[in-house]
Amino acid sequence: MLKMEKIIHHLRRSNHVLLASHVNPDGDAIGSLIAMALSLEKWGKRTTMYNESPIPAVYRFLPSVDRIVRRIDRPSSYDAMVVLDCSDMDRIGKLAAEYDQFGVTINMDHHLSNTRFGDLRHVDTAACSTAEIVYRLIKTIGIAVDRDISTSIYTGILTDTGSFRFANTNQTAFSVCLEMMENGVDPYTVAQHVYGTYSIGRIKLLNRALDSIEIAENGKLSFMMLTRDMLEETGTQPEDVDGMINYAKSIKDVKVAVLIQERLRSNTTRDKSNFYVSLRSDGSVNVAALASSFGGGGHHRAAGFCTETSLADLKGGILAWLKNCEPEICRN
């Protein structure tokens, strides 16, 4: 609790706080971001919410989501930067190169692979989500948790526990979500937005993604591929890919699922592209370690990284790491 008190002490003295979460944000990254911002504003602080990536359509129902910006012009105007749900500073994207201009950097996260960056930090790997950590900070300060804050916290916990199906689901997840429901959150409405409504373009993209699946001979490793052409042909955006890797992971006997998403083709060479790679595991393989070897991060069961390379070299690199560190996955 001492770490939390130091963070609260600094936030109390701050006037303008920048809040940032990781690229390609999920429900926890966005929910934590919004809950923290709305709470600090109730405390009389000015806040700016930042995320480098477009917000996935399924999370655009969240309160104040349209206030999240993708560019920061005056870093020196902030007293503090709170980095949420990031195992490493680089996970916020290009803005990481300017982090020393934002005053004190505060690291709030629950990833086991967190590098303990920042001037102040509260990293609780036992927490089910960063939203849980934000909830505890809000309650410690004594800020009233209204319906908008509750909806953001509930969404963060719901999505990061996989609707309470993942191994990180703990007693606190249920107790906090019950309290959020008592504050006015409707679980059916949240679930409909997050899991129940898709555009026709996203359905077509999902069909392409399923067709791309490749399974290793032993059935323990699956690859899913999404190209820029697939997005253009279906009229979809990168944020529409959210959650598709779960189909590759749900295949019987699969231990590790890899989703390779082509983002941009390189300006320097025709053979290279910028890729975002999502990784999922059934728990038998630490995919955070795999992601870390490529400069990324995440959880034991869910991680990701960005890289510029050729598709052949990318696949080869992933397979080489698995053969070296997890030979059972590649053994026939």
C-alpha cells in the first residue's frame, strides 16, 4: 500500500495528468484509461487520455471514449504521465521516446513481465486486471465511483478475465464487478457491445482469417494470418481484428496460437512489412517470454509484439524460439 500512497501523494500535487495505455488496446487498457481519467477529474485534476492506436469498434460505447487522442503536442505541460496496462514503456508506442518530458512517470500494471519502469510504480501481478488496480486507487483516494467509472472498470475486468474464464479470474474480480453492477452497470448491455455486435465487414474478415489458419503437424501450434489486402477487400480496419486469435487458440490440442497481422509495408524494401503479432497460450507455454524476445510483452497466456521484417523471417524466428525454449510444441 505504501507504493499506492506515494502515487496518490504525487497525483494530489499534480494539475494536468497525461494517461496512456498500450498500442492495439484491449478492454482493460481502455477501461483503465477512462476510469482513471474520470476519477482524477472528480478530484479536480485536468486529464488527457492518449492511445496511439484507433479504438476498436466494440469499445466505442464506453463513456468519454471520444476524448482519447492519438497525438500529444506539448509534453512539458503535464505534471505526470500515468502509464496503464503496459509491461514496458515502449508499449505506448512512439510517445515513449519523449517520456522524460512528461514530469514524473507512474507505472500501474499487472503483467508478470513488467520491467518496473517509471519513477513511481504499482505493479500487482496478483490482480486480475489493471482495472482492478485502478479501482483500488480510486477507493483509497475516496472518490465516488459513478456509473461511467463503473462501466469502464467492469469492462476492463470482464474482458481481461475472458468473461471470467481465464486463470487470472480471482475473487476480487467478482466482488468488484458486483459493486459496479450496484452502481448501475448492466452486464447484458456491456456484453452486447463487446461480444454481440459485428459489422458485415468484420464477419467477412473473420472468414478470411479462419481460412488462413495453418496447424503444425503435431497439432500444438496454430498460425493465423491477416494482410492489408484482406482489410481493404472487406472494408475493415486493424481494430476489427480484436479477439480473432481466440478462434485459432480454441482449436483442439493447440497449445500456442499466433496471429500475424500485416500493418504497413516497408518504405525501404519490398520484402519487409510492419507486423503486429498476437500470441495466446493454454498456459503450458509462457508467450510473454516469446514476445519479450521480439521486444514485446504481456501475460503468461496472452502477449504481443511489433516488428518490421519479412513474413518468412518472422515465422522462422517464432519457430526457432519455440524449438529452442519449448521443443515439445514443435515435436512431431
